[in-house]
Amino acid sequence: MSDYYISQIRPDDKPANQQLDLLLSSEGIRRDANLDYTCGMFDEEMNLVAAGSCFGNTLRCLAVGRCHQGEGLMNQIMTHLMEIQVSRGNTHLFLYTKCSSARFFADLGFYEIARTDGQVVFMENRKNGFSSYLHRLSGESGESGRASSQERCAALVMNANPFTLGHLYLTERASAENDTVHLFMVSEDASLIPFKVRRRLITEGTSHLDNIIYHDSGPYIISSATFPSYFQKDMDAVIESHAKLDLVIFTKIAHALGIGRRYVGEEPHSRVTGIYNQIMEKELPKAGIQCSVIPRRQQDGAAISASTVRRAIKENHMELLPSLVPPSTLRYLLSREATPVLRKIREAKDVIHY
């Protein structure tokens, strides 16, 4: 054991990265696209025997070579990664793992939040983390926290990158058809427009609706941009497992708040959203929750989406924006405050959500 040492694997270290890919592959894992720190455990001959990575406040791509399993090496990798996270100011940590590995991580102090059948388990290092989140949502929802059986209570989950007339149409539809609408704003900062701006645009754009309850999603409603792909066989499997895990978590939230219906926008051009909506329409009714897929608002025969807006910005067709976004979003996009965000969008390689 004393002959092993842990070292950071930097992106420009080709020999170490080649070993990393081989190690992960041998354990049925592909390197995740979203990693911001990777470490490896090496023997005295510089052979990689174990590895692990971070992205934000999550731990990912955890693996020990088959010949070295049972030696306690993963405990050391986990300790190292948690020390890195603490040094970054991250104390509330999450990980995704295969169902077969969940018990091991439970022994290391991680608690299960949700799982999908035979695919993935989502865990955190706080025993009461998710229950505290549900308690917070109830507090944000008013006196009782939970809708009565007579009340029509619905939910929307919205990234709004940025908030468009399509988002507004969907929100107004949900507001008109229900007594209360819980609007969950994806707070993970994985979008071109920062969350604090997206939140403001959502609340300003819907301020005329008096039955909306706004919630930051926190870490439990997972962004598709940062959902791990490293133990999925292909992209469709990634989308499916993300959708199913998200719906397991959403169902727990819905039952806690008395939500009986979820609204989603139809997305004719997005394969990701198309698969997600199909799974949602199938799975939510099993949990007693209606799923309403609403046709998108259109402009000149084309569905309005955040991708449409980002493409107009990228191609410098700012004259299109008044027909795509509400006045509050337009004011922001034309303001000096938005200059760095517009630059970021124009410099992005791809702004379309597929």
C-alpha cells in the first residue's frame, strides 16, 4: 500500500490520460465530458491502478483496476477528492454510480437520493439533505406547504436560457388552468446565461401572474448539461437514464407539495427533449401525475425556443428578438449588462440544443 501515491492527472499529460482511458474502459466506464479535476493512484512503476474525478460538487469516473480491487484504494481516492472539494468550498457533495456499487459508497458516508431500475443511483454526503430540501420547498409554498385535494396544483421546470415568448406561453397556459403553479428554475450554472440573470428574467416575465410559486431547483433537479454519461452505452441511454432519474426525484417533490400535473413544451427539433417527453408521458401517470405536452408557440411557422434566440444573437440578427422574447428579456439583451453574455453566445461553437 505504501508503494502507491496519488497525483493529479492534467489534460496535457498524454501518457497518464492514455492509462486513464484504458482503466476506465476496463471497468465499463467512458471518460465523462464534464470534468474539472482528475487524480490517479500510481504504483512505483508509474502504472495507474485507480482514478477519480470531480465536476463542480460531484464526484465522477471512479474506478479501481480489477487486479487491485479489495485493497482499499477507492477509499484513498475518495478521501483525496473530498479534500479537493473542501479546499474549493464544496462541502455538500454528490455522486452518480451503478446500482451494484451503491452499497460501497454508502459505507463511505453517502446516502441514496434516488435510483432508476438497474441503471444509476444518485447519492449525497448529507443524511438529511434531500428531506431538508423538501422542507424548504414546503416553506416557500405558503402556510400548509401542500396543496389540498381540491386544489389544482401544477409544476413547470424551466432553464430559460433565455426566457422567451415560448416559456411565457407555457407558463400562462399552466397558470390559467390551475390554482397554483410551482415553477422550478434550474439553478445549475451550466448555461450561457448565468442563473441569477435567468431567474430575474423568469420572475419579471411572469410577474403579472399571481398564482406562481418560484423555486430554485438546487442540486436535485439535474441539468441535462451536467448529467454524467460515463457509464452509459450511448447518448440515447444517457438521455433515458437522466429522464428516469429526474422523474423519480420530481415524483417525490410532487407528492410532498401535492402537485398533480406537470407541463412541458413540445420540442419538434430536439432529439433530447423528444425522448425526455416520451418517457415523461409514460412514467408520470404511473405516479398519479398528469403530463401535459403543450405545442410550442410559433413565429413565422417555426417553434419559438431558447435555441432560436441564441442563434439569432450568434448570427447578429438582433432585429428578430422582439418577436421571440417578452419585453423584459429584450430590455436585458439590449442593455450594457448583457454585453459579456452576448459575446459568450457569439463565441460559442454551437448554441443549438439538439
